[in-house]
Amino acid sequence: MNIEAKELTKIYGTGEGRVAALDRAGLEISQGEFLSIIGPSGSGKSTLLHLLSGLDRPTSGSLTYDGRNIYELRDKELSAFRRQRIGFIFQQFNLLPVLTARENIVMPLLLNKKQPDEGYLDQLTKLLGIRERLSHLPHELSGGQQQRTAIARALIAKPDVIFADEPTGNLDSRSGGEVMDLLKNIWRSMGKTLVIITHDKRIAQMAERQFMIVDGVLSEVNAE
Ligand code: ADP
Ligand code: ADP
């Protein structure tokens, strides 16, 4: 999917407490691109990610996926759109503690009343090096294994776009490096669009296109 954001603005609060978390951000992403967005704490990264993925709606501005303005969708339609087309990876993994790795991975499909494609599940978990860990609970896995489980969950519904919010923020540098190598490998081999939010310059530099955000203002780094 091709994504186009125009003049996305998000204002929280009113009067004295008014915060412009995002100020007229514009962005075009073609299917298969790998972008990073770097910025300090409080700069508006999460706000931008929530708007780009349709988890939240802007104060003003538009966002199209293949020409369709997704903010015109009703909440239920928008949530269905997200579940089918977008995968999310979080800093805290967000695995459900009482479910096994396998149950966590297939949960997005069950929510859509779909059955897993066993061949694809097998291929994904092999690629991610967790095929032998599927019957384990999250607390029985290392941090890196938990994040690799979460990556499988993000991919199981075969979305076009993956949004990763500080995917290595909770990992040591070795397992963080492994997770980044896997994400890059998946991006390259599967043709997914990958958008990574980070405050780590080394991770930002792994992307094809780098953006930075400062006080809610988004700009492309080294744009031609
Ligand atoms: P980052 O992800 O880069 O840390 P955020 O997008 O979370 O930045 O926040 C950007 C700004 O918006 C910050 O000043 C933050 O305090 C403010 N903000 C974020 N969410 C809310 C909210 N729900 N209500 C009020 N202010 C918010
Ligand atoms: P709904 O509540 O509208 O049914 P879901 O909770 O199913 O939507 O969320 C759809 C997608 O958005 C899921 O992939 C989920 O992981 C992700 N998601 C849900 N809440 C958040 C959040 N607060 N921040 C980031 N991603 C989220």
C-alpha cells in the first residue's frame, strides 16, 4: 500500500495546557520502503505512529492508504482495516502472559475469526528462530525470544505495513541487534513496508529513508 500523510496535526488539551504534539507533518511512503523516525522523548513520535497507523485521529490533516482517506472510516471499519493491513511491534512486546508463544502469535487471526496458515506459521517461526519455543509461556522466553514471538504475531495476518515502536528498547545490544537483523531480513525478503520509531541513531541509520522529529515537526534527513 502507498501511504500519504498531509498536514497531520495533533493538538492535546486546550488553553494553557494546549500542546501541539504534531505540527502539519507530511509524509509519502511507497509499498516496500523502510523508514526510520528518530526523535527525543516527548517530540511526538508516538503521536505520529498512532496517527499513521489509524490508532488515533488527528486534529486536522489527512491520511490515505492507496488513495483512501482512512480517517473517513468508522471506528469499527478502521479497526478491521488495521487488523488486516498493519502489524505492530512494541517496546514492551505486549504478549499475553497466560498464553503460549503459539497462542500469542495466532491471536490476531482468531480475533478476525480466521484459522492460521500452518505452513506460513512454520516458515515464520523458523525464520525467527522460535519454532522450538512455541509451547512456552512468555516468561519462559528470553527478551529476544519474546520480541521475536511478537514479530511473528505482527506478521501472521500477512499485513502490508509493519510499525515498530522502539522494538529494541527493552533488549540488550546483542539481542537487539539480532532483532534488527531479522526485521531487516523480513523487510527485504517479504516486501513489507517497515516504519521504525527509535531514539537510537544506529538503528535509525539502518533504514533506507531517515526522518527526524523535533517538537512535533517532522523532516526528512538527507533528503535530496
Ligand atoms: P514521544 O513518543 O516522542 O515521546 P509523544 O508523541 O508521546 O512523544 O508526545 C508528544 C507531546 O504530546 C508531549 O509533549 C506529550 O506530553 C504530549 N502528549 C502525548 N500524549 C498526550 C495526551 N494523551 N494528552 C496530552 N498530552 C499528550
Ligand atoms: P480495537 O480496539 O479497535 O478492536 P485492537 O485492539 O484490535 O483494535 O487493535 C488493532 C491493532 O492495533 C492491533 O494490532 C493492536 O496490537 C494495535 N494496538 C491496539 N492498541 C494499541 C496501542 N495503544 N498502541 C499501539 N498499538 C495498539
